[in-house]
Amino acid sequence: MKKTTKYLTGMGTLVLATIALVAADHIDAPSSRGTTADIADFFAFEPSEGSDDTTFIVDLQSDVLPELAYGTFDEDVLTEINIDLDGDLVEDQVIQAIARDGKMYFFGPVAPSTTGLSSQVLTDAALGNVEISSTTPIVETTTEGVSLFAGPRQDPFFFDFFQFNAVISPEMDSAPGGFFAPEEATDTFDGANTLSIAIEIPNSMLGTPTATNALGLNVYKTWVTTNKKQ
């Protein structure tokens, strides 16, 4: 029997239609700030050229400054990877992840019971689970060849946050030289963590990709949402 608890979208979605695309977006969603409903990055790519698998990585916002310890996954937040197979930008397959008692539980890929802004945990489509890593990465591989990971990872975003704030400050003379050259900039997030969810899954479980990217390669249209329990 499906769990009927409603989860409502915690922030905007990001549509991807490339073989490998990176997007970083930190601490700018007031309704989800300070929780792991705040999406920082989403990656979707082949793990190696010609692979029959797809890797999805979702980085969720945590304490971003290096001197702060990473946080934990919020158990009232459902992370959902959405996959469109017919080009209408409505999810046809979803992969869900939710934390419980030190483990990350995965469900899908399966057609969702609802689409759009609300979701239900699809407990009938259990995929597997993995212990949430701390200092040592833990990866579980299911009998279907699906690899699962959840835990802290080095923030991949290079950004001189304090110089950026100086440049956009109303005080026009706070950064008269503008942005620094790459060799002079400071990576504010060096040594900081995000909380990551990663899954490598055979394409045969996802369905046939129908989109084509700029390189002429067939790819999935995919985006990620976070949904908070109501």
C-alpha cells in the first residue's frame, strides 16, 4: 500500500537536457534555507563514454563555510529525480530518496502517482537503501546493478563569495577593481561540504531517452525537486 503523506515542492526545478550539465545555486531559497530542501547542484551524466548507465548526483545545501560542520539530511524532505521521456516536460519516471534513522531509502524508477507540485513516497517501488556516510564513503550496489550513496562530499562550487558581495554592494567603491582574476580569487567554499545523494542506474530501468543535445547525442530530460512534508 502506498504511503499517502503529501510532500509539497520546496523550491524551483531545473530542467536538464545535456549529457553532462552542472548547476550551482546556494542559499537563495528563503522557504528552504538552512535545510536539505535547498538544492545546490544537480549532475546527470554517463559514468564513462558509451556506458549503458546514467549517474545522477544531487547536492543539497548544508553548512557551507569550511569552519562549520556539515549538517544532516532532513527526514521530512523527499528528494525526487524527475525524468521526462516524451518531451512534454512532465515527469514520466521518478527516483525518490528520503532519509530515515541514518539510512537513505530509494524508490523507483517508476511512474509517479501524481505530477507537479505534490508527491507521494512510492513505497511499493523500493529500490534499495544505503547507510548515510560520515568520514568513510559507503556505497551499496543492488542486485539490479544500481549503486547508491548518500553523505557529505566536497563542495564542487568555486566561488569568491566575499568579493562577489563587495562587487554587488550598494557602496560602489567597495570593490573598484571588480572581480579578481582566477589566480587571485579565493575559493570561499574550499573545504566545505554539501550533502550528496548519488545513484548510478542502468538505462534499461529508466526507459528510452527521447531528447537530443547539442552534440547530437540522445539524452534524458531530467530535473530534481525537493518536497517538504506537510
